[in-house]
Amino acid sequence: MMSRPMLLVVDDEPIVGAVMKRLAEALGFAVVVCSSAADALATLARQSADMAFVDLRMPDTNGIDLLRQIRDTVPACEVVLMSGFATIDTAVEAVKLGARDYLTKPLDFDRVTTLLKDVQDEVARRQRLLRTESRLAHELEYSGMLGRSAAMQEVFSLIRRLAPHVRTVLITGETGTGKELVARALHQQGPRRSRRFVTINCSAVVETLFESELFGHVRGAFSGATEHKAGLFETAHEGTLFLDEIGELPLSLQAKLLRFLENGEVQRVGAVEPRRVDACVFAATNRDLQQDAAAGRFRSDLLFRLNAVEVNLPPLRNRREDIPYLTSAFVSDCARRLKKAVLGVTPAAERILANRAWDGNVRELRNTIERACMLAEGSLLTDRDVTRDAGSGGSMEAGAAVESLVPGTLDRMERERIVDVLRTVSGNKQAAARILGVSRRAFYRRLERYGLHTASPMTSSGPTRI
């Protein structure tokens, strides 16, 4: 049985509270109406709220200040500001502070209904997620990897089918997608699970030491070789050797790797006789080895041997439905390790995480959550927690995320402002951009966004108001 979402309405006009209460209760909300900020904060001290509609101007405070207090008190509460004196500056400030929307009075009740239904759906989804988390654990988690998406379920299925039989695999995917986890899963699910899993990052070894590191050396093979040393291939005998960033392996060693793959022999530096070694070889790369082979940077015959079986990992942007589950797992793990009382993320933070580019994929998401947990002051990670201290790239993403959350009402206000300025300057786009204080490129993007790039500037009639 799902619990009803809780709505708080804060407005000193009784008619607004009464109408909002009737509308929200008809949709299934529990509603509390307050006529002042003090009453609202007292209510929130007794019970949480999932959503709040707050008037901008009230006798004891203003809506912006109450927005800040609500976010500090109940970070998960979605706040919508209402005002009969709307300005673009106030709307932008509200959205930047985490407001869900900014509505002008008289209220557009179609928009109000949409907002209520959206939050109702989000609350129901969170409740379903909590209820089914344990049931889905087996489905979502596989050998340290997490994913409910069709793409990741296919990867899990492929690992199950390959693990009992495969000896050589090429694992491809962008940086941070979890290629080593795939290699470990193949090893753990295979017949050599009780043997060693040995890893080497080919981009992290000095080239002059590479051959000795992989294949070993005999005493006196070179200056400093004072004793015999087994290489990583021998160390992985009867187990698995994982070669990460295989594309960085020097050409001079690719022939020796090919020899091992073909006949199972390695030769220590300075040795006369080769040694027989039985080891699986799993290799991973984020490079296009086909392109490298065509350019002469990678042996095509080695690529052929490695690529007999390929496991390709999708980037996080192509499996966004997995982000909430990954986020939940990372929050739990980081909270435990850091001894922080963090339980989850707010809806605003969840939206930002869902829409980021994630060029660094799952690794970047994990690092973002870990940093946010370190900085968090409450039980829920807020949008500020998941965007601050992220460097210039993070700031740009945060700005883009805020822009993506700008609602229909604010869009309409910005569009009308652009139309007014264009009319004032007789359609001169360069002059309009200068007056609005944006670059010409940014201005043209807005024209395209609002359908003004080809049409003559006209005011929008807007939706019917009640």
C-alpha cells in the first residue's frame, strides 16, 4: 500500500489555499495549508512534505527566504514559488536555489496539475524502489557490477555464457565503464576462480621495464638483474592475466604476446629456453584497435587473436535508467566507509545526476557521490552537494542542469522578453543579443529553442488561465 504524498501550501490568501487543497486532494495528496512562514516551518518540524507551493510575498517573510529554510529542513521537498509580481531575476534566483518551478498569478491550474502529478509519480517511484530494492538485488547486481538496463543485462548474460569456456577475451568500452569488473567476473565465474587473477595496466609501466615485468628475466640479463625473476605471465599460471589498456603495449612486445597466445610459451629476458605457461588472457581497451591496426600502431594478427570474443560495455549515457540504482549503491557504500548518516539524494539532485553527460562514466558517478558524501551536511545529498567543487567542467554541467530545469512558465517569460527586445530593435538580432547581455551564439540557441529563428517575433498567447 503506497502512502499518500504530502503537499504544503503556504499563502496568506485563503482562496488560494482552499482551491489548491481541493485540487491536490482530488489527485490523492494529503494537504496542509498555512497562512505564514512560521506556521509552515512549525508544520515541517512535525511532519515531512513531498512538495510545497509557497507565495513569494507574505507578511512575515518572503518566499525566497522560506525556500532556503525548507531546503535546509526537508531537502527532499519540491518547492514551487507563486507570485503576482513575477520578474525574470526572481525566477532565475528561485530556480538556482532549487525551486521546482516559478508560477505567476492568477495560477495556470493546468500547469499546477502537471506539477502535482509529476511529483506524485516521483514519490510513487521512490516508494516502489524502496519496496523492491531487496527483491531486485539479485537481478541488479552481478559480480560487483550493477545494472537493470537491457544493455547491462545482456553483458551479464554474455559473461555467464562465456566464463566456463573462454581463454582469451577483448573487453572494450570508454574509460570508467567497468572493464576490469568484467574481467574479474569472467574469472570468478570460470573454472579458474580458485587461482590467481593478476592485473597490469599497460599505460602505467615504463617501456624499458615492460618486457621484464611481463615475461620475467634471468640473473645477469641486464644491469641490476641480480637474481631470477618470474614475470606476470608465470605468476598467473593456471589463473588469469588481465592486460588493461592493451592498446598501450609497445609493438616490440606485441609479437611476444602473440607467441604466448598461439603456443602458450613465454621467454624470460636473457633466457635461452622458453617456458610453458597455462593462463587465460583478458585484455581491455578504450581505444579503437581496428583504427590503430590500420595505422600500424597495433599488430592486426594480435588483434585477430584477442578479438575472437569481444565484450563491449555501454557508456553510462546510454544506460541512464541504471543511474538511480548505481547512485543508491554508491551512497550506501560511501556512507558506510565514511561513517556518514547519508541515506539518499533529493529529487533535484537525482534530476541533475540523471542528465549529466558523464564523460567519465560509472567511475565519474562514483567519484561524484563520494565527494558529495564527504561534503554533505544532511541525510540527503542535495543538488548543491552533487555539483559543488567539481571543477570548471562540473560548474558548466551544473549550469546546464539548472537551465534544463527551467519550467514552462519561466520559458514563457524569457521568450516574451526576447520578443519585446526584438520588436524594440526592429528584429536586429545582434543588437538584441547585446541588450540582453548574451553572446550571439547563445542568443541564436534561444531563438531556435523558442521557435523564433525563422518566424517574425510575435507574442505568445499562453495557456488558458482559470
